[in-house]
Amino acid sequence: MIDTVTLALTLLWGVAIGCIYILMAAGLNLIFGVMKIVNFAHGQFLMLGAYMCYWSWFLLGINPYVAVLLSMAIVSVVGILVERLCFSRILGTSKLNEIFISLGLIYVFDYSAVMLWTDKPKNISTPFEYSALSFGIVSISYDWLISIAVVSVILASLFLLLEKTKVGRAMRATSQDGVAAMLMGINVNRIYMVSFGVGSALAAAAGSLFGIVFSLNPYMGSIPAVKAFAIIILGGLGSISGAIIGGLVYGLAENTATFFLGGIWRHAVAFAVLILVLIIKPTGLFGEGK
């Protein structure tokens, strides 16, 4: 018989972890949509964001959820530097150059983190870590609920940025046609820099929340990065809405598979959903065919 309480908790956890995946995938999709580059080192910005949140809490005594904002600011600057020093130099060249730079950055970030902070897992404590909200027979940690709320606020801010600001309109124009945007007077190089910075900040927010609800270590970005690529393919390349729906579907698929089949099947079932969607709609849920 199905334990309805456990099933309800599984679905809630699926939504919560899916929200963290959404931030990761939305940042990756934003960078791809505007710059048309694939950054395999995106997970390392998640890892860096988690450590910035940890040290802000541990050294400065800042509330971890406030530290998320500081983490986003720091990592966005790092992202801008990476874009200016690495990716801007190879735009328009072979995709192999993007792949090799991304792979190189993975090793640079991971082993720099090991040298600076060791590979011992660390945990972030919050004022709510031992508290939970009950919904009748179902209860969920306040940290999970706050994480969902933080993700919602960040995504709402992202949509406002893209839809209501001059920079956002320039980003959308550059995404549609970089040459036409340049002819209309848009500084495309500056838009690339801003897009990479915003995408990195979203990864940092995902990493900070991931570190709060789980733990952090220098290699924590690798698996979420693979999942983020799966999510943006599931939702459709370049679609922020697709990243949101894809992240929720992926999170629910993972946790539902864990409930019914066991933890060993969580990744297999989630990727099976991806394969099924691509068979039915090769461009993804919200992707557009050419």
C-alpha cells in the first residue's frame, strides 16, 4: 500500500529540489540564449556561490538567507571576469574552444577550492534548521519552504529584469539576432558581459540554497551541472519558462522514482523522462523549431 504521507512529502521535496535546479538551469539557459555558448563549468559557479554563502555566515555571522545576496554579487563579478578573460576571446570560433575552456575552468575552480578550503564537507546552520511546518499529517522543514520562496522572488526579479528594463530588452534583442541588435546601437559585448554575470549569480543562488539544505564540498557542482543541461534540453534551449517547467518536472521525477523504485533509480527515471519528451517533441517542451 502507498504511504500517502510519505508520497506527499516526496512531492513537496521534489518541488523544493526542483526549484534549486530551476535557478541553475535558468542561469545556464540565459547565457546560452544570449551568447550561444555552452559553459560546462556552470556548476563551478554553484560551488563557488555555496562557499561564499558559507564563509559569509561563518566569518561574518550574516544570516545565511541574507548571505545568498552577497554570494550572488560576488559570483556575478567572478562570472564577468571569466567571460571577459576567457569566453569573449573565443566567441565566433569553433565550439571545441568553448568545450575545452569550460573543461579547463572546471579543474581550475575545483582544485583551487580544494587548496583554499580543503575537500572536507561543510554545513551551514540556519535559525530554522530544527523547525518544520505541519500541514495536517504532512510536515516540511522551514528551510525548504524558505528556499522555495527565495527562488520565487529571484525568478520574479529575473522576469522583471528581462521584460521591464532597458538592459533586459537589449538582452532579448541580442538573443534573437546579435548582428541586428548591434546595428540598432546595442553594445553587444556589454550585454554578453551582463548576461554572463546574471547567469553566474543565478548559479550562485542555487549553490547557496543547496549548501543550506544539504552540505557543500569543492566537487558539488558537477552533478547539478549535468542535471541543468538535461533540464534546459527538456524545457527547450533558450527558454526561461522551459527551464522552470523542466526543473519542476525533473525534481518531481527524481523524488517520485526514489519513493516507488528506490534511490538507485532516481537519475535513471529522470533522464528517461527527458528521452521520452525529446522523442515526442525533439525541441523540448518550449523549444522552437527552425
